[in-house]
Amino acid sequence: MNSTGLADCDDSQAALAASRREVDELRAELEETNRGVVALYAELDAQAEQLKKATELKSRFLAYMSHEFRTPISAIRSIARLLSDRLDGPLTPEQEKQVGFIDGTATELAEMVDDLLDLAKIEAGRVDISPAWFEMVDLFSALRGMFRPVLHNPATALIFEEPEGLPKLYTDDRKLSQILRNFISNALKFTPQGEVRVNVIRVGEDALKFSVADTGIGIAPEHHAAVFDDFSQVDSPVQKRLRGTGLGLSLSRQLAVLLGGHVEVASELGKGSVFSVTVPVQWPRQASAPQE
């Protein structure tokens, strides 16, 4: 072999050696990357486990706290009722006012405890859906009866539009009623005068949309996205005067999801609000349920 051939061979060997070094370097880099990915997955798994435990602890805490709060709150409400019924003697006008304040505050606390307990159950996956066939007119009749005793403001009318030509609904009527109660309670609270109107319409062939429209204070557009968040409060003079739990709408959204539906809000500041929940005619997990 001449010198030229030897040179070419040396060059080829040098190139091969360089290629092998590059392959070794790439292999080492790939192995390092793989180790990093494995470590990242392990860290993500650990964080996911920690998050799961934290969520479980939060749910257990909320459930425990809710149960523990119920007894003293019930005692306060019972004592307030005894005083307001004047079983221990007459009350002065100022005492009657203060007893009413105590009873109202205890009622708000009881509602917050119930909402917290429901949220804890939902987060823990312990909420059962009990669907059944029922008529819209029966649902509206029950809601009308629930709110009749608490309509203390003669300047605000609560109107239920009679549902006509609508099919029976196969879902959990208690959960749906809870959503609508939250919507109606909020509407009455923030409508000093005017009306709160409840109606239901068909959406396509397979869904119904329930709406609660009011002529109240309304909500600015920048607050629409947050109204269904936990503990959300709209910043307004009336809101500051009429503090709520900030949980009812969040709970309504999660209940709607459990029913296979969703919630919406349409509102303008000073022009009232419309809160809606759309649910399928038949609960999705039981779409083949026999019609009664």
C-alpha cells in the first residue's frame, strides 16, 4: 500500500473514531436526559401524591368542621326561636331586633356549613346522583312553596313562568332544585325592587335550560368569570352590605357538572342578571332509563 493509501486509511480511522466519540457523547447525553426525565416523572408523581393527600385532608377537614359546627349553630338558632316566640316573657323592640339579628346570622352560618359539607363531599367523590322522572311543574311548585315564607320584601316579586310543552326530566331533582334555590336566593338578595323571574326552555332535542332573571344590581363584565369560584364576592356597595358565603354559586357549578350540564351568567351592571343551568333531559349515565 502506498503512502496515499495509508493516509486515506488513517483519515478513515480518525473519522470513524471521531464518529464513535460523537455517538458515545450522544449516548451519554441521552442517558443523562433519560435520567432527568425519570427524575422529573418521579418528582411529578410525588407532587401529585402530595396534592392528592392535601385534597383529601382538606375534604376531611371541611367535613369534620361542618359536622362540628352544626351542633352549636343549631343551639343558637333554637335559643333565638325560643326568645322570638316570647316563651320566657315579652321582648322590648330593641331586644326583638337583636334576637332577629342573631337568628339571621346563625341561619347564614348554617347555610355556609351545609355548602362546605356539600363541597367536601363533591371533592371527595362521595356525592351520589339519584335520578328519577319528574315534571317541571312539580319542581316549580316545590320551589314556589319553599320561597313563599321568606318573601319579606313587597317591592320584589318572585315569578315562576309555567312550563308548557316540555318533556319529563330524568335527573336528580334535589340537586337541580339546590342549584335553582341558590340562583333564586342570590337574585332576591340583590334585587331591592323589581322582579325575579324563573323559567325553563328546551334547548335542542336533548336538553333543558333553567334561567333565573332579576332586575337587580347586576354584575360588571370583569367579574363574570369569577362569580362561580369558591368564596367569590362581587365588589359593590350592596354586596358589602349583604354579605353571603360566596359558596353557593361554586357549589351550583359543580352540581351542574355532576348532572351532565353547565351554568352560565349574563349580566350588566345596574341592569340585572340572568343565571342559567342547562342539563340533559336524561342524566348521561342513565340515558337508556325507561320512560315512565
